[in-house]
Amino acid sequence: MKIKDIQNQIVEEFDIFDSWMDKYEYLIELGKSVPIISPSNKKDDNIIKGCQSKVWLHADSDNGFVKFYADSDAVITKGIISLLIRAFSNQKPKDIIEAKMDFIDKIGLRQHLSPNRANGLNNMIKKIKFYAIAFSKTD
Amino acid sequence: MNILKNIESIRNDFPILSTKVNGNQLVYFDNAATSQTPNCVIDSISDYYKTLNSNIHRGVHKLSQLATEKYENSRKKFKEHLNANCTSEIIFTSGTTHSINLVSNGFIEFLNEGDEIIVSQLEHHSNIVPWQMLCEKTGAVMKVIPMNEQGELKVSEFLKLLNNKTKIVFINHVSNALGTINPIETVIEKSHAIGAAVLIDGAQAAPHFEIDVKKLNVDFYVFSAHKLCGPTGVGILYGKKEWLEKLPPYQGGGEMIDEVSFEKTTYAELPNKFEAGTPNIAGVIASGIGLDYINSIGLKNIKEYEDYLLDYATSKLKEIEGVKVYGESKNKTSVISFNIGEIHPYDIGSLIDNLGIAVRTGQHCAQPIMDYFNIPGTIRISFCFYNTIEEIDFLVKALKKAIKMLS
């Protein structure tokens, strides 16, 4: 599925919930399915700066498709990163680089992040794009 | 309890307290970060720009004279509040951080390589970093007073650190992260005995109890107006006159000069020497109004009521399974720092934020304390005199809901 379609799918899923607490409950649930980063890659170099909680992100390339793995010590953060991974994992570097990131705004998540937490989110997206750029040069 | 009887009318003085968040009434428990602003302070700022706006200390016209009078009247209010000797011992800055930087920067002149300065493990970063910068510039060495499990300073260790190389000791009166009230009387007395100066960061103390700088015999006492119902952008630096006279100016500019020529400039007398440029006139005047408001309620009443909230909240929180409170000194103000089991403080903060409860999560700009307890951070609730028992009950309910969602 294309990144854009996955993003639309996520927006539709979140639309079902009326209350913010329900949305968060769903986010927490989604966090449980994050492809967990291997212990050897769970190192300081892979920590994303600017997050209140710790977030580790790593990627590898499989036949021209980028795969992301992550973990966090906070479950809500894990939920957020699970959405990003769902949208961007198993995609081609070029598609990731060119992708527009609007589903976070559409599900209203950004309004619920204070500027310093939103800064952490921006850094997650930046790191995902950096990986894609790196793999676009090696492939 | 006077406050309890008048709580409704006190709350009505703060328009922001009627804010709704996601349909819930705002519960503001982040008072250690900043207190909310009463109508009288908001009106003062508005009135200033409507009726007084002008530059102070130099205009011959009516507006400038009136604005100067009000600005200087604010200085008088803080002088009286702190029981300082004279108004020239009160310097207006932009905040506690600015006040600390003004002093630490001046100490460049007084320190030599190998001199020692003493900080505590309980400090906010703003009372660590400026002094580290001072050490880098002068070659002085920073020593740290350790704390115990209860979050109290180890006074015996402090005494061991003091020696004839110690030039200045700087600690907070109350820890922003744990709420511990530090034994500053002892620290001041013992530091003076060996000839060291003392700066007390009173940012978390001034809103909660009375400060008498003369009785304390402290050299510098600093705090921010925005934690005392005033606006942001105004800090107070109390300094003993002899120290402020010795300290070099921090910034050059207008207002801080006596005579200027290209060959030589002489500096103005205190307090203008430290107030270069156009100050935050509206803010300083409004800070005085905020102080009046606090004093109209009375710091004794405030202390009594906030202690009541602190005791109630502490016991209610401890009834929740897995709650661990950090900082359990018997001597503390209305701050509770805690975690719940293995749950990340950020997760709790995010969920209860959706229910309209404002708390602080994270390291509270006090990383050394978090390192001591080996935790990523805490959830911190901090009270003001407008908070209520009902709000604490709502917090407890919200926490239980969050725990259920997260486990």
C-alpha cells in the first residue's frame, strides 16, 4: 500500500473514536505491535533527541525497501512511533523522502502535543527521512 | 482557615481558572513553574499602557514622572516585603536566571584559579550552569553538597566542603523538583564564618512563606515575580549594599551611567547601575500589584492552607498502589514529585492532560536529582492557594483511570 493510502487509513481508524481517551487507548494498543529494535541496536547513537521519553529508532534495507525498528520507555510514545512505522516501513527510500506527513495533524495528535513534545515528533520524522536518504544513496 | 472560607472569591480573581480543557474544568497543578495571574495584575498591565506608558527616569513630562513614581514604588514594596535596608538593595531583572547570571558574572572579578565555589545537588539547572561558566572563565572549582534519600542536603558534608578557598555558596531555599526546604540559615552562618558569600535562589520559596533578608543575613536573594502572581519577565535581585557596590555592572547602556565620554564612563549609583536600558516598566509595576495581592491574602495563611493541601494530597496519593514519592523531608513546601510503578511519567502526564489536569513531567531542569534516584523523571504536582481539595480528589480519580489504561 502507498504511504498516502496508509495515512488515510490511519485517519479513518481514529475517526471512529469520539473521545480523546478512546483515541489514546487505541494508540497504547498500537504501541504493542511496534517492530522492536534488536538489543544490539538499542544504543545511545540510535536515541532520538528532543523526546521526554527515550525513543530508539533503527532501520535496515531489504531488497530496496526500508524497514524500521523502534522502542520507547513510554507507551504513548511507542504508540506514536508505531503509526510512523506503519506509514513508512516497507517503502522505497524515494517514496519516504517525498512523502507528505499530514495524518498526524489530521487525527489531531499534534494539538495534543506540547511544543517540546511536538519537537520530539518532528525529530522522529526527521530521523526516518534521514534513514531513507541514506538508503537512497546506497541502493 | 481564612483561605478555605474565601476560596470561591479567591478563585474568581483568576480568570484562567474557569478555562475548560476537553470539556473538563482546568485543574492547574503546575504552580512551581508559574502561578496564575489575578485580575488586578492583568488590569495593571492594561492600565499602564492605556494611561501611563512612557519611559522612566528621564522624561520631564507628567507621564514619565508618574510612571517613574509607580516603578519606584514597586521597588519600595519589594524592599519592605523582604525587610531590606534600603531600596537600592533591590534590583529588577528579567527573572531568577537573569539575577543569578548578574551575580555569577560579577564574581569573575573576585575569583582566581583554584578558588572554590559550592553548589548543592538539589539545584535547578539555572543555579548550576551560570556558575559552571564562571568556573570555565576563572579556573575556580565547583564542589557539590550531596543529598540523602529523603531529598535533604547533608549538612555535615557541606561543613567538610567549606575551607578558606571557598568564595561563594549558592543553593536554593526550596528545591523546585522535590519541595525540600533547605537549612539556609545554617548554610549562611557557616559560610560567613569562613568569609564566603552566599546566594540563595528563592524562586520556589518566595511564593510560599515570608522572607526576611536582614534576619537571614544573606548576601544575595533572588526570585521571579511570575511565581508570585505577577507577570513573566520580572525578576528580583536582593543584594547587600556593600556587595552590590563591589559587583561590576552586568550590562552597559543607558540609565546605568553617570557620565559618558569616549575616554571614560562613570557608572550610576545603585540600583540604576544594574538596570541598563529601558526596563520592563509595566511588568515591574504589575509585579508590585501581584505582591500586594499575595500580601492581602497573607503568606502565613498561604503557608497554612498549602500545607493542608500538601498533607491531604500526599496521603491520598500514597493510597494508590505503586506510588513512590520522591523527596520526603518533613520540611517541605507544596510540591509532590512522584512516579507510579514502572509507568513512565510522560504517559501519565499525557493522559491526565486530556482530562484537563496540568502537571509537569520530566526532569524539572534538575537532572542531577533524577540521576541520584536513577529515574527518567517524575510527575510533579505543585499547589497554589487557589487549589482545592476537590481538585486533588479529581486528580486521584484521573490517575486511577490513567493507570488502568496503561497497565
